[in-house]
Amino acid sequence: MTTQGCSIAPKHGILTCKDTKQIRAAIRLRRARGTASRAPDPQEVFAMLDQAFEQVYTKFKLHFYKQVFNKFATREATLTTVESFCMEVIMALGSPTIAEFSNMMNLSTPNAAYKINNLVKKGYVKKVQSETDKREYHLYPTRKYIDYYSISYAYLQKVVDRAKQRFTMEELQSLERMLRIVSDELMPEIPLPARSTEAKPE
């Protein structure tokens, strides 16, 4: 079956469309042809899931990029684009060591140290010596970064707050369970430690 803007992907045999509205239109067309009582077509479900994941992921990315470049446009930014991404990684990892940061970014240790030292000089990162291993230093975003450059988390919280208003408690529990499974089981390549992202006192 093909519908305007939609086709069957040759590799997987899955219905693909340019957007979710076209997928839903294709489903309605099939139902109008007398197949409304049948079980959901896995191809249609998979296609809609692909589209939904892609749209949410893309919207979060675009919002982040918009905010980053808005900082540059208003001359408020002192971080380069790469440094902004480095800060996002440090925030996500909590209080990583230089080695952990280097491994996550696939950087050599000297290259990672160079980028970190620049962030320290600009006042966005503080290196704190480990209490258990004096050879290691943990990286903490300073209040300067958290106050001015933590630009993706406010929007994330806004979306979560909207979800709390939109869904029932049972739906929220199901959503939380599925998201946790996605994070814990389906994304093993990106382990996130349960660490605080609060800045160390200056």
C-alpha cells in the first residue's frame, strides 16, 4: 500500500511517511476500506513510534540550539559552541573525573585537559581534588554556568509540568515506567551515574 507522501520501506517493510499526520491519514484510509475491526498493523505502530520519538528528540535539540545561538546573538556568551557541549556533558555526568569526561567525549587526555582548563579559566568549571584519590580531580559546573548557561533543563521541566497536567496519574506512571526502561535497558551505551549536579561552594 502506498499513500501520497508514504511508502513501504524496502529494507524493513515498514510504512514510512514524511510526518505523523500522513501516517494517521494512511491508517484512516485503510480503515475506510473495511479493515477497522482488525488488530493494529505492526508496521503502522512501528512507523508512528519512529515518528513520535524523532519529533520529541528533534524538538528538544532544536530548543537547545536555539537558546545556545540566542546567547551568541545577544553577546552574552563567552563559551564557544564546543565548550557549551562540553558543559552539557559535565552537567549530565554529575561530577566526573577528567578521565570520565575524556572517555565520554572520546577525547585524548591532553585534549580533554586543554578544554577543561579553558573552562576553568572562564569560570564555568571548578576542579576539586578527590577525597579518596588525591591524583584525581572531579569537575563541577560553577554557579556562573548554572545561572546563565543551563538552558535546556528549564524547557525540559516545562514539558514535564505540561505532561502532569495533560495525563492521568495512571498514564504518568506508565510513561515513567516506559521511559525508565528506555533509559536503563535500551540505552546501555550512555550510562549516567546518580550524582548531584550542584556546584561546589566557591
